Amino acid sequence: MLTLIEVLTKSTEYLEKKGIDSARLNAELLLAEVLNCKRLDIYLRFDKPLAEDELVKYREFISRRGKYEPLQYIVGYTEFYGQRINVTKDVLIPRPETEILVESIVDQFRSVPNLKIIDIGTGSGNISIALAKNLISPSITTIDTSQEAIIVAKNNCTLNNLNGEVDFVHGDILTHSFQHEYDIVVSNPPYISLTEYESLQNEVKYYEPKNALTDFHDGLFYFESIAHKMYDYLTSGGKIFFEIGFGQSAAVKKILTNNKYSHIEIIKDYQNIDRVIFGVRE
């Protein structure tokens, strides 16, 4: 029977030939999932043989990864801002960069209770869940055009022991009418232009939901639409927060300015790229 080290060596070589980035790490994480252990625990069990059922499952995982299916979809979950978030192919995989969006809000409002927040394009619910866990008794509304995404987000709220903090709306921000004002509007909208979409990594282009990535226009459509629509739904002094893509900060700042937001600020990510922008409704 094959030992863990033999299996890891062969699977790493296979993934490298397929052009998978961080092939060894991927192989280790998938093996840890099959064995239901931590990745580092594998190093203590290198000479252990895999049972036949474990080997069959691992080969399936490696085959799927070799076809560029993202690791997070294979194992069914990821971690975001300290919370486990389950993912399916109906939702975008939460990125570390989006944690900066959450962190920007938490840093400014950590001590403010009872905030009313709307999360536009909730996807897996990762932003709403992180905010619910790190702010004082917020009331959060989420909206998404995908019923499947709403189901995933609801399940993730249950997974993370949230009961009633998040209200779900299946609808389109462009046509939906809201019942009250919000202190915070937050969105990680589809901001990849249709031309840029074709150059995305295979993992993204072939597996993640296209309508969560691109606006089918120039990448700025939803920034303009949300900024314009939600101005009237923000309280005086309320703030709007966006995650933005590479090279978009000047254009989105202009959009916010044209829609009468003030005190606009831009926050960089860990690679010194403009990643979050926010403005104030006077």
C-alpha cells in the first residue's frame, strides 16, 4: 500500500505538470481533508499507509484539482475573518483581500451599537457574518439576485451561530425598494470588465459564477448604480464602502464624488494596491 509520503510526492508531481500554483501545498491540504487532520499532522505520519477508501477519495480530489477546480470548492469551505464559510459553485470564493473591506468597517464602528447595515451582493454571506460577529448588535440586511447564493448565506449564518442578526432579500438592487435608511452600505460588487474576464485564471473563469465576477460592461457599472441608488437610503453621515479592483480607485472616487459623497478615502491592501474606498453622505 502507498504511504503518505509516496502519495504526496506523486500527487505534487501531477499537479505541477498541470501548472497548478503551490502544488505541494494543494496536495497536502487535500490529503489533510481526506484524513480529517491538520496539514502539519501529516508530517508526523509520513510512513503511514493510506486505506483503500482514503486513497480513492484522495485520487478523486487530486483529479478535480488537476482540472483547475478550486481547492475550496473541492473541500466545500474556506476561512474568512476567523469564521468558517461553506462554499458551493453558486457563490464566489471569499478572498483575503475582502477582509480589508470588513476590517475598514470594524475599525471605524467597533464601539457603535445597533448599526443598520446593508450588504449588496452577499454571495456566501461572508461579509455580513464577519460584521455580525465583530460589531455590537448590528441589524444587517443582505440582498442578492441569486436564490442559490441566499441559501448558501443562510446556511453559513446557521453554521456560525447567528440567529436573526441577518435578514435576507432575494432581489435586484437596481429595482428593489427598501423600507428604511442604513448607516452603512457595503458591497464587493462584480467589478471585472468583460474584456478582462477572458484573461482570468482557469480556476476562476471556469468554476466561479460569472455574474459574481463581471458586470458584463466596463467593470464600473455596479459602483455607479449602487452609489446612485443607495444615496437616498443612507442616513445623514452614513458611509458607503466598496471593494475595488486594480486600477479602479480614481474612477470609483469620481463616481462617488459625482453622486455627492464626501470625505472619500482609499485603503490599500497588503500588496500596496488600492482595495477599499469609502465615502460619506452628508
